[in-house]
Amino acid sequence: MNLLLLSNSTQYGRGYLEHALGTVTGFLPAGARLAFVPYALADHDAYTAKVRDALAGEGIEVRGVHEGGDPVARLGEADAVFVGGGNSFRLLSALYRTGLREALTEAVAGGLPYMGASAGTNMAAPSLRTTNDMPIVEPPSFEALGLVPFQINPHYLDPDPASTHKGETREERLTEFLEENDVPVLGLREGSWLRVDGGRAVLGGERDARLFRRGTAPRELATGSDVSELLRVRAAFDTRA
């Protein structure tokens, strides 16, 4: 597996992918033909153009998988794939509909570099169950790509002690998830990412991450931490504590 899983593609005060551009260009092969999966947003052409513009000066050729026929064929022509953010339910539904879910799993297992941001990072986990999104469509299943054996929560937000909002915090929602499922969840704050290279996984970016496990208190993980142990966990869903 060769993965770059970004919490977010746009950082406050910066352009699209600007906060991680050095990491992105270092991850992608030089002069790569990048297949972009735009299905998390409704306007596929505009979304693809946005990615193309962001990488135009880096020698990366961007082509949307929706452009010119069969999306699976577009994937087969690429040197790397980028699955963009947006609504995770809409994205997963489209991956099932186009056949890309199976094609992506096979291609990445065969060595194709996979970059995800937000919803695209959600797709790398076994299940959609720890997304923050509203279910605007109903995919055939919550089963995602399973490129890593643990769950990820992009855009992880810490509780705000000054807030008067009385709804559940992100920490409370992930705790509820662990009451029903025995799967570690890696909370990636905005500005952070996870780099997986073979059997090694390392946290990167500007902010620390937070790891949730059943039966233990959440743990802070500093950027630069080696979290390769998570690649060896066994996910167990629907196992009430």
C-alpha cells in the first residue's frame, strides 16, 4: 500500500491543497498522470478543473475519471489516483455504481498510489460509519475500500469548553461508535495527514492526531508519530461492548 490520507484539502487562509502541496508532490510520481475521482461533489467538471489548476505548476497531468467514457478504464491509464472530498455517502454510492470500488481496491493493492482528502480519506477505511457527513443518498452498503484496517475521522474537532451548543461532541460520537464496534479510530485534525508506505504508517502535517480505542481514554499522537501498529489491527463491527 502506498497511501497519502489528508484530513482536508483546503486550509483556512490558503488555496486548494496549498497547505500540503510539498507532501502531495513528493508523494506523486514525477510527471504523474493523476486520475481524479470527483464524485463527492455534484459538479464533476468544475471540481476536476480545481484540482488541475492546483497542480498545474507541478508537472502533474490531471484527468477526471468521468471524462471520456469508462471510469475504470481511466483508472487503468493512471500513475496515481486522487479521491477528493465532499459528501462521503454520495462518493461511496458512486464508487459502487461505476465499479470503481472494486477497481480501486485491486489497483491500490497492486501498487497504485492512492491519495485521499476528507471523504476520500474516509473511503480508505473499512466502513463509512465514522464519517461526519449527512446521508444525502443511500449507498448499497457502508463498506468502503478497506485500504487500512482501522477507521479514520477527518476534520476531527476538539470539544469547545466555551460553546453553549448542547449536541454531542465529536469525541462523544466516536465513543458511541466504540460502544457498538471494536475498531480503533484515528481522529485527524485539519492540517494533518497519514502517510502509509508498505507496512509503515506515520502521521504528518501541522497538528497532532487523536486515537480512540474501546475501553481506553483517547490518546494524543504527535505529528511524526509512527502508528504502524494500527495496520495490524483486526476490525470487529457490530460487537457491542
